[in-house]
Amino acid sequence: MNTSKAAIFTGINKPFEIREYPITKPEAGIAAMSLVASGVCGTDLHIHSGRLASPPNHIIGHEFIGRIEDLGEGIENLRVGDYVISDIACPCGECLLCKTGDDANCVHMSVTNGGDPHDAPHFHGGYGKMCYAPATNLIKIPEGVNPRTAAVFACAGPTCMHAFKLGHEAGWREADTNVAVVQGSGAIGSFAAMYLKASGIPHVITVTAGHPSDEMIATLKCLGADEIYSLDVEGEDAITARITELTGGLGADLVFEASGGAGAVPFGMKILRNRGVYLIPGQYSDRGPIPIEPHRITFGALRLIGSSQYSFSDVDTYADFLLAHPELHAAIDKTATDYPLEKINEAYADLRAGKVTKVLLV
């Protein structure tokens, strides 16, 4: 019997365990995929640290890029050998949000990676050398895009695309934006800066924390950030002064919160111009209460927009963006560091220590 391996989440702050399971024939409507690359998302870090509740002894991960190895009956739009992105979200299609075009916020959302690895087909989540998922949840990677390249921002890219779509619905337009500030330099922040610069925005500023290395600064500039500042080096006042200088005292047209730090929100509101748009997809776990100044929202007529999940269509938009910008692929590839699946605990340690920007399990 052929078998394969998966990394099992065993509990909060506990090491992952590598376990082996049989490879089975996929049922009708299900595709079996072998691993090309699977990203470690900030959500996964929150699960591992206990900030997001998740039961132990299952396969987490939701950024699986794979090659189709076998197909169950009834699948006509995919072939063995296709490279695909697996989207874990399963909106109900019946709630108010689903019926009004916002299935990313379905109130009855289920996922494809919630199965028990003891039960066939065993490989439900992203941290496995195999993965089984409904064919309806797979997006084919277009010719001209390397599957590993697509893997780097497989979650961050669609997450940003959905946030930008909500910004468009609120009246924000790239063509009207002169200065955009991205808070955070992780995967979501890196992709956001890249998208904004590729969209023609003259000034894209990344604000991070700590002491960014020369390598990180070089990577962010290659992706699209014109200027990079650290809250721990330059400080809020100096960063605010620079934004004031660039905008003639108005403030940033767009601020994009991707840091996950609760204290980022008051600062983001402070540097936003009147009628500016603040997109907030980065606050994905409870970091506790923080004081804000609500009068800034009132007197600045600020547009604050939360955004959490993304839709299937946002993955398509992400793939289309990659296809349209081959000049960015080399910089994207350098953003991620590859680790064999068996070294997942080392990968988590390096990610938490800030040694790498993005981890791909391969």
C-alpha cells in the first residue's frame, strides 16, 4: 500500500508530529493532489499559539498548491497533471451574505481541511504531502505562472484582493491615490505594497516594527515599496512628518493594515487624510482592547473597512494578477524560504524569530 506523510498539529505551542497515512482512491467529485508547496500563514501561527481556537490532532494549513494525481468520478474541468490552488472555504450559498454577493463573510462557512486524519482520505489540510479536496474548490494555475511562484502569496494575495475590492466599493480608486501606506511587512503587507506599486501609485510606504535587516529592506523595495520605515527606529513622529511632507499636510490617501498589531490602528487613523480609506484585513486575532480617538473618524470622515476572508473569485483575480505581471515573479520567488515538510518545527521557529518573511513547506 502506498503511503504519504503529513504534519499534525498536536496542540497549543506543541511540536508538530510527522505521521504517515495510506493514499486512497478519491471519491466522486474529489481530486487527489501531491504537494508542490504549502505556505505557513499568519492564521496558522495564531492557531499554534492559541490565539485562534482549533482542535488538536488534525492537519492545519490552507495554502496548498498541488499537482493533480488522481480524480474521482464526475470531474470534467480538470485533468491529471494540472497544477492548482486549493481554496478551503465552503460558503453555504443560502444565507443573506451569500445571496447578496458577499460569500466571503458567509455566516455558515465550512472548510475542506477540518477532517480527521484517521479517516480516509486522511489528507485534508495543507500540511501534507498529499491533499484531497472537492474539484469545485480548485483553481487551475494559468500557463506562464510557476506553481511555486503562485504558492508564495496563495492566501495573502486573495486576502489583499478582497480588501481592495471592498475599498473599490467604498469609492477608493488606485488612479486617485498619490500616497499609500502599508502597515506590516509580512506576506500580506508585502503583497499589498507590490499590488499598489504595480497599480501605478507614485508613493508606496511600508511601516514595520523592529529592526528590519538589509535583506528585508531590499526585498520590500524589489516588491514595490518606495520607502520603508520602522516604528522602533524612526518612530511615529518622524514617519508622520514624512507622510505630511509628501502629501502637503493632507495625510495618506490609503492606509492598509497588515501588521496584526493592535496598536497599529490608532496610528493608521492618525496618518490618514480626511475622507481617506483605511483597509483593515490584518487584525486576525484578539490582541486585547486599545484606546482610539473616535472623533478622528467623525471629523476626518474616515472610511474604515474590515476584511477577513476572501471569495473564490478573489483567487482567480490573484492568479490573473500574477499572469499580467511576469516582471514581478523573480522578486516574489525570493520572498519565500523553502523547508521540507519534515522540518516544519524549524520553519515555525524561524518565522517567529523573524528570520524569514514567508515559509513554504515543500
